[in-house]
Amino acid sequence: MPEHLILISADGHAGPLVADYGPYVDPELREEFDRYVTAREQWRAKRNRTMGLAEDDELVDALFGEEMVKIYADQDAVKSGGRSGVHDSARRNAELEKEGIVAEVLFADFQNSNEPPWGAAFPFPDTNKELRLAGARAFNRWLADFCAELPGRRAGVALVQPHDIDTAVRDVHWIKEAGLASVMLPTGDFELASYHDPRYDPLWAACVDTGLPVTIHSGGTPWEGYGPHAMWVTKVEFMWWARRPLWELIFGGVFERFPTLQVAFTEQGADWIPSMLERLDEQYYSPFERGITDHLKKSPTEYWRSNCYVGASFMSRAECDIRDEIGVDRIMWGADFPHIEGTWPYSAFALRDALNGCSAEEVRLMCSETVAKLYGFDLDALRPVAERVSPRLEDVLSSASPAAATYDPVDYALGKVSGKETGRRIMSTMLS
């Protein structure tokens, strides 16, 4: 019998339309929520006017170039309503099974007018920490319900706002009891101390006690203002803010104090990791650093290998080629459904193009075993679904198509050709 890969995506996005968060908002804040919905529409209208967009255009139109938006919108899977899987449970499952994906890790969204209220996960001007906490809790309640609609196949990443540590600790325990799989912390919030600060120790302890990994996702960048220039600056900083917790946690001694704390860095590429670890190791071993080896018993690379993972959304061939430098057991493949920059609806093509030439053991690690171990999926329970919908392992290990000397971006986006570098690198080129 051919072996089917138990394909799990370490990165997907979900959330109801903003107005539909209402029932999940604390009752005493419902009127405030109604005001927020109105203010959000005014904010969106101002953004669109500044950028020369139509009044009802989504954030995706502001984030990406016109050609790429058109390519995305003209695909049959999008035109037929596949994006509605961002909040429609049955449609989502149908779209993912077409891709061969049997389970996924779920994050908040912001491309489809469905971001958590009050900037709880992504920047929104003129808000405060109390409202962001309320927005995070509203999203977490919705996410728990959404994951429960497909038990064992959705691992929800809940939002935690750690402005008050005791409150954050209570929320972590609620998240565990609600059946969610991980906690996501904000980045780029100037009201928060750096994560190296010992004040967060009770939070790290709660994550360890509950067995919940911490996941850092790109996108939590400080609000930079309106207009295309602000958007370009923001997009550069998506990655920097999302990577910053790595050196905060290492040099802050967090992994030294909490050696079983697990942290994943998702949708921020993977090619930066070897060079960043080399830079951090240089500082660690430098004679200019007083007493560092007395406080930190392991080097940054060693902490990476024991405590950290990367959710390598829309993984490229070039990133796969350095898998040993990153740590093949540290990498988790992701499709980023239903985002424009993700692999949907051509995940099978992207998967083969990135991973062909790997060993079967490596593919199992990057697409099944590591993500299952970190986020709590039961591979035995998922195997019957995989045998029905997932690709055969031998197909993933074979080349997607003959390499093309040149390619047209439109043809590439439609899955017609293959280049030496795919996934994030090629998509980034197309979007720039």
C-alpha cells in the first residue's frame, strides 16, 4: 500500500466578519463594540481614499500590487467563494481537503474584514490595552467554537494580552481548558515591556504548566499611518518585530529559567534563521560580553535547537536546501490559507516543488510529526483522513515539473511552471 503523507499546515487564518464578533464580546462592551465597528469603517474609508482605492476595497488591495490581486481574485477557487472558508467551517474543510491538508494550526486573520476587534492581534489606531484585551477574548471564544466544529483537526492559537500578568496567567489557563493549542503574544506594542523582562516569568510558567507553546506570528507591527509609504515601511517591519522575541527570550535568560518552554516563529520566512543564530552566537562567545556564559549555559544555536521552531509558511526550495542549518526537526510546513501570498489553491504543486529530493523521513518531520508534537495532533487519528485526501509520499518526493529557465509571474501563480526558487521568495518577487 502506498504511504499517504499526513499533511498538516502549521499556518492558517480564520475569523468571523468583524460585525459578527458581537455575540463573543463581553455584554458590558456591546455598545462600545458597535462604536468600534463604525469607527473601523471610517478608518478603512480614510485608508482607501489615501491609497486611491475603491471605498469598499479590502486590506488585501492596500497590501498587494494590482496585478497580484487580480491574479488571485481570478482563480476559480477564489471566484467560487473559497475565501469564505476563513469563517465558514464546512467550506474551509472542503477547500483544505482538495489541497490534501488534513489538519491545521489556526491564527487570527486581517485580510478579509475579520480581524479581532480593537487591534487585539494586529495594529489599529486609537485604542487601548483594556479594549485590546476584550478583543482578544472575543476572538478566543469564537476560535474555541470554530475548532470544536472539527475536533482533532484544528489547533487554535489564542491571543494573550500580557499587560497585566495575573490576568494573562488566568487567560492561559482558560485557553487550555477551552481546548485551544497555543498562545500568541503581541509584538510592536509600545505599552509592553520587552519579553526579556522577568516580570513575564509567571506567564512563561503558566505556558509550561499547561503545555501550551508560545507562537509568534508576523503582522503585529506598530501603526505607521496612512498612505502607500506607510504601508511599505510597515511591510518591511512585519518581519523584524516578529523575530525580535527570539533574542529577547535567549539573552533574557527565559529559556535558561524555563528549559521546557516551546516557542514557534510563524509566517516570517525561515532563511533568516542560520545567519541570525550565527550573529547571536558571535555575541555570546565575544570577549566583550561580561559574564554571559555564566548566566546562559547554552549558546543561542543550542537554545534554538532545544526550544524553538519555525512555521515555514509557503516554504521555498531555497529554504528547504538549508534545512539542516535550520534543523529539519525544527521546521513546520504551512499553506497560509486563504491568504493571497499563501499556496492555496496550488499547495500540492508548491509542496512538491519545495520538498522534492528530501528523504521520506525529512518530509514526515516537516509536514506531520513536528507540528503534531508541538500542537497536539494525533497522527493515528488523522491517518484515515490522510488516506482519503492527502498526497502519496512518493508524489511529494518527485519533482513538480521540469525547471524552467524563465517564467511569467502569472503562469507561476497559476501553477503552470516551476523555477529553482519557489514559495515565499518567488511570491515576494512577484509582489514587489
